Amino acid sequence: MYRVMGREFIAWAGLSDQAGFDPDVLLLDNCEGTFSWVATGTGGGDTHEFALQAALGGRYGLQLKTRVGGAMAGDWLVGTRVFGYPERGLLVARLRMAGYMLATVGQMGFELGAADGTRLWQASLVVQPNVPSCSYLNALGGLTAIAGLGYSPGELSWTTLELVIDLVTHRYVEAGWSGARVGLGGVALRDGGVDTSRWASLGARVETSGAAAAEVFFDNVYVGELRDR
């Protein structure tokens, strides 16, 4: 059972006792198996791997660290997983995240992409720990701060970051961080242009605040689709 903006939704289970085979699970990664993330970013010399120090509860977690040599403000690194386009329109993404040496982190969070065979739709949820603020990607490609989610994260403090979007209306539904959830009132997703393929993706992201490498850990990554109860 899942409640979004006062309405109840359900993810149907029962076809398997393994969550990875549930039809409503699009992506499930506890960072304990094969490394399947594709990294893109600024320059070389970055770190993108499953690492012991990046684990929340198991043995490994996803470590993303921007380049050390030649580090500059605005350096970024994204680790991406691609999965099938959802059968239903309501998509929920949730992961656990912790920043290391937060003074060096300009942005940390995740982004979603969904190409429906006609257009590419983009969304993201970004924490700027030194502002502090939590923002979404707006329709113009900029960041809009979410009132009520301006918490200051603690050093290596694991928090849950969550985003719900509607791929039928191409709008945000709800965002959550640090135990608080805020309705986004149907704010439009970003239209990324023509894309005649059909896929969806999640990208974990870190960006530097200055001329020093930024490092963020991610774990327990989940993307699923919800159906109206």
C-alpha cells in the first residue's frame, strides 16, 4: 500500500517471493551484486564503484567521487541505470544517500529520464547541503527550491530521498527527503526533446562546490510503478 496526495495506490506482488521479479519493480539495487552502473562526468580520474565505506547496511554501497586531479567547481559525476519504460504512469524512485565532507559537495541527488517513444521527459531531486535546500528540476532546466525541505544534512548521515512523477500528465506529484514529504502540485516535468526510443533511467549524481573532489554514497536504490487502488 502506498499513499500519494491522499489517494491510495498498490503495487501488486505475489508472482514471486523475490522482489526483483515483481512486475511493479523496475529497478532494485542493494549494491551487493554485479556493478551495472554507467558513469559519465567531468574529466577522468573519478571513482564510481561498489565500495565498503559506501555501505548503509550490507557489505557494499555505490561510491561516486569526482576527479581529484584538476578538480574544479562544477565538476560532476553521474552513475546511471537504464530499465524498461513503465506500463503504468505513476513512477516512484527512492534511495538512501549520504554525503562525505559536505563542504566540498555543491549538489547531490538523483535524476530520472523517461523516453515514451515520442518525447524525453526529465525530473530530478537535488540537495544542496551548503545552502541548505532541496530542489527539483523545473521545466526550463533550472532548479526550484522546495519549501519545507530545506534541511541541513549531517556529515555521513544517511537519509532517504524520494520522488513521485506522473508520466501520463508529465508532472511531478510528490517529493520526500529526511522523513518529510511535500506535494508538488502538478509541476511540469522538463521536456528534453524528441526521442523515438522507449526507455527509462535513474542517475545518481554528485557535483562539486569548489576546487576539491566531492564524494557521495548511495545504497538501496528502488524504482517502481504504482497502480490506482
